[in-house]
Amino acid sequence: MRILLIEDDLDDIELLQESLTSRKISFSMETLNDGAAAIDYLRDSNSYPDIIVLDLNLPKVHGKEIMREIKSLAGFKNIPVLVLTTSSAAQDRQFASDHGADGYFVKPTDSEQFNALVKTILQLADRNPSLH
């Protein structure tokens, strides 16, 4: 499973990697740490992940702009996107839903919540036809 993680918090990057590794999940993960780098990657890429995990609160370009970009590009628009953010605001949840997010998680504070995130990643990746 190939994951594109668009996240600027090193602790969250490490937690996700540890959660996947501890479940003995075979994965590779490319990490982009700011919104501008994510936009460049999306526009220039000819290699596609199986799932995208996206933070909304990013430096340089907000995650909402990245979500719009993902869904506007033919190669990316059908890839499952999970939003993983500190925002529990109703308008952010609604934006994510309206723009095709497959799930919305407020950043977990414990391993149980991270395990729920990993479970959702696996379910979405399993539905992705490029994996079969």
C-alpha cells in the first residue's frame, strides 16, 4: 500500500508510521510537509498513491486548497482522501465532505484513536481498485 501523507507535524507522521508498522502492514509512505510542496507534487506526479492522508492546517497553502487540487486532477480525483486535522469545526467537516473526502479524523490523542484511523486507511485502500 502506497500512502501520500501531507502533514507538517513530525509527531503525527511518526505516530502514523508506528501504527501501521505495529500492525505488520506493508506500506510505503511519501510525506510532504507543506501545502506548496503538495501542490507541486500533485501537478508534477505521474505516480499515484493508493490513499492520501491530508492535514488541513499546513504552512504555505491550506489543506482546503490541496483538497480542491486533488479532486481537480484526473490521476488523483478517484484516490481515497482521509482528512486528519486538529480542527473539529463543523464548517471544516462540511467542506471535506462536500469536496469528496472519504473520512474526517480530528487528530487522535491516544493509540486507540490512531488504530481507528489505521483501520479506516486499510478499508479505503482495500476498496481502491488499483490495489487488486
